[in-house]
Amino acid sequence: MKKKNYIVGLAVTAALSTASVAQAETLRLLTWGSYAPEELIQKFEEEYPDIDVEVTFSNNEEMIAKLRATGGAGFDLAQPSHDRIYAAQLEYDIYKPLDLSKIDTSVMESTHLEGVKANTTIDGEVYAVPHQWGTSGLMKNKAMAADFNGWDDLCDSQYAGKTSMRLKRTILLGTAFAMGHDPFAAYSDLDKYQSILDEVSEELIACKSNIKAYWQGGDDLSAMMLSGEIVASETWDSTAYKLYAQNPDIVFVPPETGALAWIDTFALPAKGKADDAAYKWINFVLRPENVTIMSGSTGAIAAVNGGLDLLPEDKKNAVNAAFTPEDIANLKFFANIPPGVEDMEGKALEKIKAATGG
């Protein structure tokens, strides 16, 4: 009789254990490479043992494509840039509104918070809050290209065969600013924007002879800069910061017309199944000690109060070497992308690639 009770007890224990495992939740992140460092995932899962974190690395275009294909299913938390939410939501309905009462927004830097809320509010509902921010601009080896300061310097003959760029929308926008246009203002008049793209395309095609190579990712860009194969390039600031730690002559250069600034956000996919886990992750990674780990991985600055001070020391030094207060005041934040603009930019880039072999 005792043996029977013992067996029954084991069966009950096993059933409870199985039920506990079955109740474990999976938080499916759709985010940028380096935005989910293993150290933070382990810390999070230790604090919340009933949540498993599953990560898919992506970029803005792929995030929209993945969520569009599923109607907003398959992921519980996405991290698109602040300018990629409004139009995507209006066109494809791939996100759900945030419950701001579940997020500790008091730790967020107010300018970034209010800016993202304004950019992502639809019918009175907020669809995103800020996470990390950074810029796209230029970098140079100041020992070899001391006078390199603007987007148009990529095509300056004194640096012939010694510069690089990536054929993505950033170079279109930067070149437009260098040519005296405001591409973001032109978003409201697509005929005018097309004329700007045509002008920019011709400029970048003519620039082909100045370009050593068109970089595809941070690794090949870094290799060219460290070897001295190129002396300047269009770049993400985080790449320049990492290289500064290896060679202090390599610095990020905010272009004279202003570095292009982005804010990566937190947004909930429309058919996500783990909202509570997503809110826990958001609040977890915004804690000061976790901000430093995250920024050490991404190279970007957290959109929290004192975000610069929470950078690892090497990143902080690189930022201070790059930006003056005037440079910060001159940032050009990416504007919301209206429907149709990305198709226009894509055609311009294809035209440039066809003509340059980029």
C-alpha cells in the first residue's frame, strides 16, 4: 500500500513539474545584432526563470517584412527605428499600442521620449518608446585626412581612391544635405523629393572613381580603415567608436550639415503573445547597470537620463572625441518615412549600383 502511494506521489510530482515547464513563457525578440547580449539574457532569465528569451537579429527593412508577412505574429517585442513605425502601422497594421503604465518612462531622457511618442502616436495611442540612439555620419583617420569634414568630401579628388561608402538610404540623405537640400522637408512633396533623388544619384555615380570600395558591413569597413586602405568613410558612429579604441587617430566626424540621428525603439507586434514578458524586458534593460552592458555591446547611447555617463569608459571617450555641444544641437533626426518614399529611394540606389557596380 505504501509502495502504491509512493508511486502515485511520484506521478503527481512529475505532473506538476511538467505543468510548470509547460507554463514557462517564451519572449521572442526581433532586434538588431548586439541588442541582446548573452550576458543580459542570462541575467534576465535568472531573475525571471519562468521566461525564456529567443532572439532573431534583423534590421528595419527585414523587421517590417517579417511582421507584414505574418500580420504582426511570430514575435513579442520588436525594435524598429523611430522613423519606421508610423507609416508601417498605417499601411500594414503590424503593431499594437503600448500600455505606458507598465513601463518606467521616468528613467527615459525626456526629449527622446517625447520625440518618439510624437512620431509614433496614431489616434491617440502610442506605439513605441525609445531604447538607444546614435548617428550616421563620417569617420576619418585625422592623421591622413585632417580636412575631411563633410559628406561631399567623400568625393573630393584629394582623397581619390581612399574613401568608402555604403549604398543605402543614409548616403542619399547625407549627399542631399551636402548639396543644400532638406530631404526630410521634401517628404511632403514627392515630386520634389524625386528631383532631389535624381540629382543625388548623378552626383554619387560621378563619385565612383573616388571610391576605393563600397562597404557592406562593419567588418569590411573596419578592416579597410585599420589597414589604411581608406582614410575616410561614411559610417555608423558605433563602428567609428570601436575603431577609436584601437587607433585614436580614427574618429567619428559629425558632418558640417549635421549627423543623421536615429532612435531605436521598443514596439509590440500586433499578435505578440507575451506582452507582460516584453514589458519586463524593457524595464530590465533600462536599469543603469544593464544600460552599461547593453551600450558596451551596441556602441550606442541609451535614451535614458545620463545615458552618456552610463557608457563604458572607452565608448564615452570616443563620443567626447567626436561631438561638441554644437554638433549635438545640429543633429538631423530621421523623419517619419511616408508611404512610397522607400520605393523611390530603392530605385535610386539600384540606378547607382547599376552604374557603379556597387
